Amino acid sequence: MNAPLSPAAAAALVRARFGLDGVAEPLPSYVDENHRIVTGDAGEYILRLASPQEPIAVLAFQHRVLAHLADTGLPAPRVIRDRSGDDLGRWQGRTVRLHTWIPGQPLARVDPTAGLWRDLGTHLGQLDAALQDLAAAAPERPFVWDLRQSLLLARDLEAVPDGPRRARIAGVLDRFRDRVLPVLAGLPATPVHNDANPHNVLVTVANGTPAISGLTDFGDAVRAPRVCEPAIAAAYALQPPWVLPPLETAAALFGGYRDTLPLTPTALALAPDLIEARVAVSVVQAAVTRARDPGNAYISIHEAPGWQLLDWLQAGGRAELAELFR
């Protein structure tokens, strides 16, 4: 594993490769090493240093997504080329990228209203509607964060102590294999952001009213059935502590998405199981990463509330969501 850059070294890298003078601030991350770069009149940016194991084809697809969104005018990070004209430069065995900064504060720092959740659903629907026109398909790879590949989680079950919790995850995977996969494979797919958790969703406030200003971190972008997008967002939006009742949150989020980009009854029938599968992936991967990298607190921020949401889903929440979506 590469040693993280100091803020001074990150600023020097941006100065040398992109010709921008600024101050660097490390940002929490899961795989990439990220730094916020604040300049004077030239604006703000995110420096992203990819893991050496990240395939270049995956990073190139992410940039195709961002370039396509730039053409549509939707708020998303813009890709900055370095002095050599490269958007995916190499530095000490790692891929270096610079993206523009999206204004706003993370949704995780805001007490969301039903209107804000609907706004998020609308924004995700607009994003996915725009990406339907993207000709390039995401490169296929083993990727547990791709909901279609949730069964890959079985290889990591030993990270969860043997007992009721491991049995809970095994039950989620059984339902996914039996109920979801046979139907999911037949739904039309489109590129999706794939990680609209409250730390990747940005909010601005005007006249006291919060509104979604955009999404950051397209590092998990994949090609998947569109219902996966709001289901993944809901897997985080429904986690305790609850500002709103979970069914109200789900209704607003899915309502905003569906009013922008239709979802079939068949797709909506899968939504409760897709939500549950994403939460299962999140809590298990948190355990895996904690064992490998005990100092990475970012990956564990959804772990405890994720288990609470799984409890709620098992205690009747999954059936309530199914009835709501019907």
C-alpha cells in the first residue's frame, strides 16, 4: 500500500502536473486517496490518486460518464487534463486525476426533509436519464458493490463473527439468489452512479431551503438496472437515526426518481430486496476493511446503523416497503 501524501506533497503534485497553485486538504475515502485543492481565482478541485490495483479501463469509463454529464449540463465533477493533455496520468505507479469541486455540504450534515429526499430522487433520475445515451458500457469485472454481483459477498462472510449476524447475511444472499437474480438480469440496464450515500450527495441552502447541488465520487459507477440507483440511495437514507419515518423517506426518494425516470412494477417489486442486499454488502465490507486497515474510519460510518436497518427490515420493514412499492 502506498504511503499517503502529505498536504504539502499533494499541493506540489498538482502544481507540477496541472500548473495550479493551491492548498491541499486530505479527504476521507474508501479506495482512492483524495485531497481537496483550494486555489485562489482558479477555483477548487479534488485530486484523486487511484489504487494501483484499479484497472485503467474502469477509470476511463468513469471519465466517459463525467464527460457525458458535462455535455448535458448536469452538475457533476469536470475532468481536468494535465500539462501533457492526459486525463489519466501516471505517477509512482498510480493513476492521477483532477476533478472540479462541486459546491455544497454533504447531505450527511443536514437534517433531510421529505422534500430533500424527493429532490435527491429527482436528481438521480435526471442523471440516469442522461446516461442512457452513453454508448460505452462499463467494463465487466468482479465487483461486490455492483448489486448484480451481490452473491460475491459470500466469499467475505467469515469477516462477520459466526452467529446470528452471519446467518442474517446468509439469508439475505439466499433471497437475492432465489428472488432477485432471475428477474434482475432481464431488466434494461444503464450507467448509474451506484453510490448515492449521504457523504457523496451535496446540498446547498438558499433562503433556508436545502436543495441537492450534485453528486461527487463516481468511482463506483457501473452499468446496472435503473432501479438499483434509488435502491442504493435508500439503503443509506433509511438508516437510523430517523429524522423521518422510513416509509416516508422511501416514498419521497422513489417518488422523485419515478416521476423523472419510470420504474416498472416488476422493478419496484425487487426494490426491498435490493435495498437489503446493498446494506448487507456495506456492513460486511466494513468488517473486511476494518480487519485489513484498522485506521480507516470512513468505511465503518454506515456499519452500526446498517445493522440496525437490517434488524428493521427483518422485523417487518421489508414487507412494509413491498406494500409501499405495490
